[in-house]
Amino acid sequence: HVVTPTPDDGYETLRFERPGPILRVVIDHPHSDLNVVDHLLHRELTRMAAELRTEDDARAIVLTAAGATFSAGGDLGWFPHLRSVEALARLQLDARSLLLDFLDIPCPVIAALPGPAVGLGATLALLCDGLIMADTATLADPHVSVGLVAGDGGTAVWPLALGPARAKQYLLTGAAVDADAALAMGLAADVVPRTGLDDAAMAYARRLAAQPPLAVRYTKLAVNKLVREAVERTFDTSAGYELLTFLSEDHREAVDAFIQRRPGRYEGR
């Protein structure tokens, strides 16, 4: 049956299903087949993370998406609305809450990626407690490619997962990590054909749900102390730099160049 964490108020971009002890959270943006992160999806992900901190019924959570894309990252149409200090300050507060609340969800969260996870989508996938990727899935953080600093947690989770040198290779170029490479680097727990993704993710979730729940919960939270400390150490700096770059001419040029399908001309201002 389909539910929401708070039954008196629904979501527009997320669906919640409870098959037995598993909670499935499905990103399903009604206005975007690519599940781009716009104001609405960002707000609802932030709300979801806060509400799931008090989830009592689920023994494990599967976070996945409808369609062929987990999330294509930030909506370029939203970016022009984020060029004021007030809007960016609000976004920074929401982003901090989203990341820290997500880490405090008590039961394990398994990400199941049907396709590309970009920007914030990649950050959330890498913050999960297990990652199952379809063979068509990729991970990428192209903030720099659109003239921005990865202020949504990317500067914490990529170095934590790969080490600083390899992380900078991907963060500074925006290059994508395909599923096989993610498996080889230890980012993914498993890679399966797209048609087997849901079954593989649910099997992993059921395996975790069958474990002693208190031991699972507290082991997760203990390990996440390391992740939380990394996020807290880097977030305010990276988010502050992202605010600065949102207001830059280079960011405007990068977005225009992307839309017009031409090389960007950047002057460092």
C-alpha cells in the first residue's frame, strides 16, 4: 500500500510504499522525466529526511526512482531564481538539514539507481548505507562544469568514498563514473541488469531487515559519525563558496553555454 510518513499531508515528487518491513521511497517528479532537482523536489527531500528520522516501522528503506534516471541534478531553470543572497541563504539552510537529517535516519537506506545520479542525486546515493546500480546507471557531480562549487555535500562524500586525489578527478571535471567502475572502486555493492534492479535492492533490504534491528541501527549510526563529521567540517565552507559562485558571471556564462550547446568563455569573475 502507498503511504506517506505523515498521512495528513502528501508529497508531489515522492511516493512511499510499504511492502512488509521495507519502506520504498520513489522519486517520481510529475513535471520532470529526469527527476531534476528544482525547488519542489529539494524541499520535499528535505522534509522527507526530517520525517524519516523518527521512522519506527521500517527495518530498511530503499530509495529509488521512477523512469530511467535517478536524478539529473539541479534544474537549470531554477538557477536564475537563486541569484539573491536571501534565496541562497535559505537553500543553504535546507541543504544542511537535508544532509544531516538523512544521516540520522535510524534504519539502513539502500539506494537503487536505474540510471544517472547527478549532483545532489549522486550525493544522496553516496550517503546511503548500500548502493545497488543498474548497469545503465552512472554517478557524476558536474557542479564545476556549470560554474559552481559542489556545496550540497559533494565535497565531503566523494573524498570520503574515494580519497582526495581521486575525488578531485571527478569533482573538477564533472566526469561520470559508470556502474562497473563504481563497483570496482567500492562505491557500489552490486551492479545488476536494469530489469533486475528492484529485486536486487529489495533482496538486500530484506537481508538487512532480518538482522537484529537495534544492532543494525546503532552500527549504522556509529559509522555515520565519521560521515557526519566530514559533512560538518566541509559543508559551511563549500556552501559559502557555492553561494559566491552562484552570483558569478562565470556561472551565468556556463549555463548559457550549456543551453546554447557551445563552449563557455570564462574570465574568473
